Amino acid sequence: MKKGCAERFWEIDAFRGIAIIMMIVYHGFFDLNYFKIKEIPIDSLPWWLLARSTATIFIFLVGISLAISYSRVKDKSDKNLWKKYFFRGLKIFGYGLLITGMTYFFLKEGTVVFGILHFIGVAVILGYFALKYKLYNPVLAGLIIGFGLFLNSLQAEYNWLLWLGIRSGSFYSVDYFPLFPWLGVMLLGLWAGSIFFKDGRRIYRERKDSLISRPLSFLGRNSLLIYLLHQPILILIIWLL
């Protein structure tokens, strides 16, 4: 880790940067199809895999980052440490509400009700309570993922429980990430972070970043801003073309 950059690991930012590129590619083609510029089988298996693998990387890295953050402050005499993660999650959830408002006014259908930012906000808050149970998190993650797959197969008359993973047959959103099964992915990240970045430090030998990894790391460091701005920019480009 370079001096003055003690708060970040370039490899985590680089992996997040890869996910950013995957996200932009997917959303670019999604927008072309959604606005009927070009017919693209966006629901086909390859595109579905791209979307899910992108989200998996993002959410897994949320868990790793949360574990690293906690390992650096857990020994401090702050009895209200949970407030740090509560307000951090609340802030991210607030960005999710911003996305909800934007999609409600600008999309014909598919308003984002519980998208990835809503999920990450809640997951950061809930994840705090799992931080101490390092070895149990993979087991809990497996249970949550399995239960989530079961819930996703159910249909309800209303959408009051869609944040858990139970929705009506008529529900449609362009961005939907319920707590089940995705909380399990975040818990796997928590476990990986506690193992590979024990006490906030690498357990493996560091390799220097390269000309390829540096721009990826830049994207990763600014992932939230890019997430909030990339869709308006993509839509503007499509409109201009």
C-alpha cells in the first residue's frame, strides 16, 4: 500500500472498476433496446449473466470493504460504532430514493423501487451485526441465498414484501435487488474481507499496480458518482445520435 493511501487497496478499486465497465456496457445496450433504437435480446442468457455477474462483483466488494472498514475501528472505544454504519447505509439508501424519483418521472414503466443502492444501504446497516461472526457468515450466506431462491419463486397479490424478494406477477423494475438472496452475496464478501484483509491489512504479498490497473482503480474509486451519472449521459448520447 502506498504511503498516504492507507484507506484503500488498489486491487479492490480495480475490480470495482471492471464492474463499472461491465455495468456501462450492459446499460448502454439495455437503453438501446428500452428506447426501441435497436432490438437487442436483453433478456437472453448472455445478457442476464452479464447483469448478474456485474451486480455480484459490486455486492461482494461491498462486503469486503465493510470488513476492512470495521477491522480498522473495532478496537476503538466507540460504544456507538453502529451509528457510523447506520448513517452510512442511510446515506446510500437516500441515493437509492433519488434513483426512485428520477425513474418515476422519466421512465414510462420499470420504476426502481428497491434497486441496488437501496439494497446496499440496508445491507451496510444489517452487515454491521454480522461483522463479528466471521466463520459463520458463509453458512448464513448459503442459507440466505437458498431461501432467497425459494422466495423468488413465489408470487404475491401485492408488492409490500418485494424488498424481501416476494413480488406480484405484474411487478417490473429496471433495477431490482431484494435482500434475499443478495444479502448472502454481501455476507460472503464480509467473510472474504475478514480472511484476506485481516486487521485491515493484506495477508498476501502486494503487487504493484500497473498501467492497466490504474485507470480501473480510478473508476473504482469514483464508482458511486459514475453510477449516478452514467445513465443520464448514456441517454443523452442516444438522444443526440
